[in-house]
Amino acid sequence: MARALSFLRREGTHTLTQAAIRFILMHQGVTAVLGGFSAMSHLEEIVQASGAEPLAAELMARVEMVWRANFGFAGPPPAAGGG
């Protein structure tokens, strides 16, 4: 799945993890993202995403396209909203 979304990684701007957090926070009604962390560096990485600029519309459109294509996996795409 990370390979399908690797276009979100921007050197000097944000990591793939930070882009994922931004993507989640951009949805209306979402005010917090909970994650699992096994090292302080993981937490420090995502903290930077909370005040970052929104992802560009072109990136959001590509994420939607990858989502609808089921991230390149066989089978039906996941249900909207993670359910």
C-alpha cells in the first residue's frame, strides 16, 4: 500500500506518514488522529503534520484514484469511511 501512495512523499516538505496524517485531518469533522507509536521519533514526526498546509488538490485527486483502484490489490475496493 505504501508503494501505491509513494507519490505523496515530498523531500524537504513532508514524509509519507505526515502526508497520511494531513489527508485524514483534511476530512470534515475530523479533529484528531490517533496512532500507535513505538518510538518518540514516530510521535515527533506526526506532530509536524498537525499545523502543515493542506495537501494540494492534485494529490488528493491521486489518492482518490488509488483508493478507487484498491491500492493495486485484487478484489473489491475498501468501503468508504474504513468500514
